[in-house]
Amino acid sequence: MANFFTDNTDLKHHLNHPMMRRIVELKERNFADADKFDYAPHDFEDAMDSYEKVLEIVGDVCGNIIAENAADVDQNGPHVENGRVVYADGTKKNIEACRKAGLMGMAMPRRLGGLNFPITPYIMAADIVARADAGFENIWGLQDCAETIYEFASPEQHERYIPRVCAGATMSMDLTEPDAGSDLQSVMLKASQKEDGSWVLNGVKRFITNGDSDIHLVLARSEEGTRDGRGLSMFIYDKNNGGVTVRRIENKMGIKGSPTCELVFKDAPAELCGDRRLGLIKYVMALMNGARLGIAAQSVGISEVAYREALTYAKDRKQFGKAIIEFPAVAEILSLMKAKLDASRSLLYACSRFVDMYKVYDDISRERSLTKEERAERKAYNRLADAFTPLAKGMTSEMCNQNSYDCIQIHGGSGFMKDYACERLYRDARIMNIYEGTSQLQVVAAINAVTKGTFMEQIERYAAESYSEAMCPVVTKLKELTVKFSEMQARVEAGDKEVCGFKDFHARRLVETAGYIIITYLLARQAGQAEEYVASARVFCKLAESK
């Protein structure tokens, strides 16, 4: 019986990071729920044991059900009947297995039917699900939209919608339109308020992931005569109320189990979520950051299975009388794949811990006023999360594409055939650095962290730490690269004063340079805790230097 959690020691390593104690104690409010819910933890060790047990269930469902269904779902996919999506049979089995196992609403509070998990173990579950089937992770992972309802909707809306998600209702975020892709200020789906104060939606949405879900978050134009983001609001639409039909499912290259829909809204009843005019300015930004972290996890999951498929094939495949893993050219590819996998996962969970810290303070602030020290800590972690989220999404998705490419290369001609999983992985990976903001847009989001010093400050914190003897040459090299990074920044800032757009032109180089230094430090830290990361830290340091 395969278990995608217990067979991966890397996951447990990140789950046991020292920061988790503080995250858990804040999340659990000193374990106040222990007297109210029989499944609530009594202390930190009890909480960690609970996370591990649930992740073992995720690993079991993924290894023995979702992964087994992946090839069939990819081949058959969903279809439309009478304006409704009909999932592939394998997808139906996957959803039912997740519902029965209680794997929906993991991050929601217990009082609303959730498990009250921090972001980090939830993202770990997404990592595992994506390894099994990246397309299904899009359906399962969109439960994270409930976080937006929890953060911005009314208490009455919490009570009506969040328990449904925890019980297994699916979600979607309906943002994109035929004429509004990345430019969401151009959204024109119309929200009209009736005399009784209720709202209806009219228009078309396109490229909507899991578009026939039970509960939708819809970005719509609520303010008559506006053309920019200030006229947009967020709405909750319940499929039970009718008014939305699926016009078509896109015929995609990959992630075929996840229906990407074109939706037609005709007087669809909806509820305002939060305040008017803040739909794009505030709510979508929060929603997109959550989605980008989820796609980073999805990318890591694909990198994981790509590396495993390549390694297994290289050990089994014999040419010229020996396994191809014994050929230096093949061994080099595998070592780079492993380094990129370890690097991606290190960045993902560094980011998730920063998100955890500021999110938990946001949640506490709804219950009481934060102290001066707590406000300062929240601000610091919010700044880090805002910097690391686009960095994680951009770099993990690019490395996911590289690893899936190299997985096929290891397989040679066989990798081009549908007989092997790597062909599907390659197609699934290609969307990762496109949707929820292309890699180019992640650079736009991350460049401020370069120019305002956020990345450099974090690099300096890492540089001040102690490292194992084996990592001393790596840290020495990183300090040299940091000096070069400072010189790059100074040169670009000077050039931007002389040539308009000079900084924008070099933004990718600056962000990637910061990313390579940060990731190598993360791997060097891990290498001091577990010897299996030493090789990846050394290889990635060489890669960073060459980049």
C-alpha cells in the first residue's frame, strides 16, 4: 500500500521546523479548544501528532486512490451535459474519498466544522495531492477559497457557507473574462442591485477552474459607469440558486481532470462579500496570494513525482550492459532534479510559515486588540509573506517545468509515449508558470522586495546564523554572491535614473538572483540538520553561481 506522506521524509522534516511551535501555540490560543472539541489538541505535541495522522490519511488516499485514477482521468476527463459539468468517474471517486476522510475545510476553525490546521500542514497536503494528480489538486485545493469568506464575509455568511465546504462542497474563484485575463481591472461582469437590496449577476466568465463548483467567489462590476478596479466588488454565488450555466469546458493541454469552464451568468442571485468597491483592491489580492501559494505546492508535488519517475527509470533501464544511472550525463541530470526539488520545497515551506505567522495574528485581531509587539511582528511577517509568495510561485513553477522536461529526457524516446507517466506530468506542469499570474507577473510582484530591501534583510539574517562545517564553503560562496547582488542593485538603480524602464528590464534578473541566494541558504540550514541535504545544497550553490 503506497502512502505519499510516510514514504517522503522530506515532508516530516519541514513539518517539524522549529517555527511550528510558535505557529501552533498562536493558532490554538494556548489550546483553548481542548475543552470544547474532543478532537482538539491539548498541547503542542498532541497538535503535531494530529497533523501527522491527518497527513498519513492524505498520503494513503493519494497513494492508493487518486494516483491510481490519474491516468484514466487524464484520458477521459469531464464533459458538459445540459449546462452542467459531469466529472470523470475517477474524479468522482477522488472527491468521495476526500469527503469520507474528512479532508475538506482543513484550515477552517473547528466551530465551523474544520480542523483548524495552520497553513503549513494544509499546504503539505496540497503538495501530496499534486504528486498524485495535479489536475485533481485544483478541485480539492480550491477549498482554500473558504479562507476569503472567513476573512471578509459576515459572521452569518460564515455560518452558512464554511460548514458546507468542510462537509465537502467544492469552490471556485470566478475572476477571468474573455477580455480580462491578467488585467482584472477590465472585468465587466455586471452586478445589479434590486429594489429589495439583493444582487444579481449578468455576463460571462472564462478560464474558470472547477467552474461548476457548489460555491463561487465572483469578481463583478457593482458601480455603474466605472471602468477600473475601484468599481469592482466580490460576491458569493451558490449553485443551488441557479442562474449560471456552463457554456463549454476548455480543451486543454494538461490538468485535464480539472474542468476549466466558460460560464454564462443570467440574473444569477448573489450576495455581496465584504464591502463594495474592495473586490479587486483588497479581496482578490488576498485570494490570489492564497492561490499562488497553492500553485507553488502543486509545482513541488509535480517536481516530486517527476524526480521519482526519472530515478526509478534510470535505475531500471539498461544500455550498453549497465543501468543508465551509472552514466555521468544521466547522473548529473538527476542530481540537478533532486537539488531543484529540495530547493523548491524549502522555499515553499519558508513562505508558508511566514504566511502562517501573519495570518494567525490577523485572526487573533478579530478577537482582541493586538499588543504593540504583536502588531510589529504581524507587520514583519506580512512583509516577508508578500515578498516570498510571488518568489515561491515563480521559482517553484519554473523548476517544476524544468524537472518534468528532464524527466522525459531521462526516459528518452519512451518518455514521449503515453505509456509513461512523465508525458502527462510534462503537460500538467506547463500551466504552473502561467495561471494565477505568469512568472513575469510574479517578478512584477516581487521586485519591490528587492528595491525596498526585504530580500536583502532576510539574506543578512540567514548569513548571521551558524552552519555546519560541511556548509562553510557554501556559505562563503553565498557571501560572495550577496556582494555581487548588491552591486547589481546599485547598477540597476543608477541606470534607471538615466534610462526609463531600465529597472523593469532587469527586474527578473534581480528577483532570480535574490531567490537563488535565499534558497541556497535555506538548503544550507537544512544540511546542518539532516545530512541528506548536503549534496543538494552543494549542487544548488553551483547552480546559483552559474546563474
